[in-house]
Amino acid sequence: MNEVKKSTGVVSPPEELKSIDEAPMTRFLFKVSIFSSGGSFLDGYVLSLIGVALTQVTPMMQLSTMESGAIGASVMVGILFGTIFGGYLTDLIGRKKMFTIDVIAIAVFSILSMFTQGVWQLVFYRFCIGLFVGADYPIATSLIAEFTPKAHRATSMGAVSAAWYLGATVAAFVGYALFPVDGGWRWMFGSAVIPCAILLVGRAGIPESPLWLAQKGRREEAQAIVDGIYGPGYYIPHEEETTKIPLHTLLKSGYFKRIAFIAVFIMCQVVPMYAIYTFGPDIMTAFGLGEGRESILGESLVSLFFLVGSFPAMHWLNSLGRRKLVLISLSMMFLGLVVLGVWPTAPIVVVVVAFGLYAFFSGGPGILQWLYPNELFPTSVRASAVGIAISFSRIFTIIATYATPIVLANCGIGVTMLIAAGLVGAGLVLSWLYAPETNGLSLIEASSLSGKEAKGK
């Protein structure tokens, strides 16, 4: 590869080579996207399954609402710490090294959850599961962003969001099947071992990110990976090399504003969704969508709306653009939650349509919570930025998950939904003011603070 000069930290493209950003989507790159999304699947699976399992655990252990909230929130606390430390380690030592360890750890603690003897032991095991699920997010999403050509980045990152909803949907059906089984909650917890085993097999052979290697000065190793994956004729559009993780970069004016926007945006988007999923059966019962095992079917229907909405959003993120889609989506989500809050005694068909409206249009913001932080920050701090943004949102998710059963019991379902609508409405205002447009930009362009970069309205 020809030697090129660096000026602003961006490498100019050699004339005879094409950037990997211009490469076609290959079978191997599909594999990277699908199996890197496995951590998101596990998050949706273990989080949603706890809501079903609690319908058995609560009467068996005679849990108070505070103890029930603690079990639900423990995963969030683990994700909070996992995303911070996982993101930093991923930028420091590479994307691949913890790619296998975290999945093994999730499987181990899922098995231990089956044999729990008390509420606080279960809280600890769920915390550990969240810790490693959280660590997987910056690892996996950085790999997807750095391997995927820009024309396919929204679709590939959409796989992360869709995988979450798929995991939640599968969990609802698994919970429904195991609900009548004696001690079914133990099998619910242990069932996470199956997707973990599939992920371990699927992730075998995925190499280190060539962008990360090039940014660390290991260009020959990086180019060898590029030649093996994309074929000859492609180069790596890497940034200026650095051997130390410059986390202070995130505190510079431009990057700080970006991470503040992303953190609050994710918080407004995920807090209502996580609360709904964690206590899905209770919420479905409150709306008259069945009790006990039947309420799980109501949650399954809502979960299907979440999943289905992810697929058109992958296309709309490119055709409409990031900014326009997020404004439309949050408006529809807000409308659905307002209807549920103002009219909690509505006929079942109205409840289903309102939930469907909220869930279907969650697809765009759900993808952008992963796409935005990976596009708006440079390689040296990309995983750290993802970790910090997610961890900030999880602080409020922990509070909401802990408080949801208490609010439900004391204020009712209408007030609970109006609080959720208020958060989505705040996210809409924030996005109208600050959401950038990164459609069609390379990672170098989108993450730059000068020149051609992501633009707001």
C-alpha cells in the first residue's frame, strides 16, 4: 500500500485502492453483524424472562415490591458497570479478547441462577449477568461499525436492535411454555445457556477490528485482515495513531456535547421500554390483557410489534435519514403512550393498537441508540463512548425498574404510562434540537469535529 501523508489525522485514499467503506457486503460481514448482535439478544432475553419468572418467584419467596424491584434492577446495575469498564478495556486491549469471555460468564451465572436459595443471592447473580451483557455492547457494536461499509451500517447496526427485540420475544414464548412447569422459573433462568452456546460457535473466527489495529500502528496485521475479508484492492481509512486511550477527548467541547445528547437520548428511549419489559405481565394484567400465564401472551404480542418495527426502520434510516426518522418515530411513540395513560380503561383493541404504535415506531430510535455513538466518536474512544452513554442511561433505567412496581401499586397504570410518555416527549424535544444527520458519511467524516462532519438540523 502506498505511503500517504497525514495532516488532520485522516489518511488520504491511495488512488489505486478503495476504502473498506466502499466495499460490498460479504457473507463474512453478515456473520460479524449477526453474531456480534448476540449480546443484545441475551440482554433482551434475560431482561424479559425475569418479568415472567417473577410471577412465580414473587409468591414462592414472598417478595415485597421493593425486593421484586431489586431483582429487576440488578441486571441494570450490572449493565451500568459493565458498559463503562467493558468499553474502556475494549479500546485499550482490543475488541476481540473479551468477545468470548463475556459469553461464557453469562452462561455460568445463568446456571448459578437456577440454584439460587434466596432473594439477595439471585440479585447478585443477575447483577453479574448484567455486568457481562453490558461489557459485550461496546465490544460488539464497535466491531460491527468498524467492519461494515457505510452503505450497510444502518442495516447492520439494526441487527443489534432487532436482536434485542427478538431475544425479548423468544423469552416471552419460553416463559409461556415453562410457566406451568413445577420450578419453571429455574429453567427460565438456565435457558440462557442455549443462546450462549450458539454464540460461542458463531463468534469463532471473527478477527480483531482492522481499524483498531491500524489506529494502534499495527498496519501490516490490519491490512492482512482486510485482504482476507474484503479481498485485495481495499485500504483502511484509519485515524491518527495513538497508543493511549485519550478519554479526555470526550470532554472536549464538541465531543462532550455529543455524548451528553446521546446519553440523554438513550435514557429517554430505553427507560419506558425496559420498565415495560421487566414488568410486562403485571402491566398487561393492569390493562386487562389476561392474568398469570395469559398475560405473557399479551406481552408476546407487544414484543412482536417491537421486533417487526425494526426491519422497516433499517431501510428508513437510509432513505429518510437518521434525524427525520427519529423525530417521526418519537412522535408516534409519544402518541401511543399518551393514549394508554389518558385512557387506561380503553377497550382491548385500543390498548393493543396504542401499544403497537409505541412498539412499532421504537424501531428507529432503538437502532440509533447503537448507531449514533458508534458513528459520532473516533476509533480510539469509540467503545468507551458507547459504554459511557449506555451507562448514563442505565442509571435512570435502574431507578425506573426499581420504581415501576411501586408506582403501579400506588398510582395505577395510567400514571405509569403518562410518566413514560413524558420521557419519550423529552427525547423528542431533545432530538429536534440536537439530533445530527450522519447518513451517507464514513466513520471518519461522522466522527470528525471539523471539515465534513455530522450536521444537525
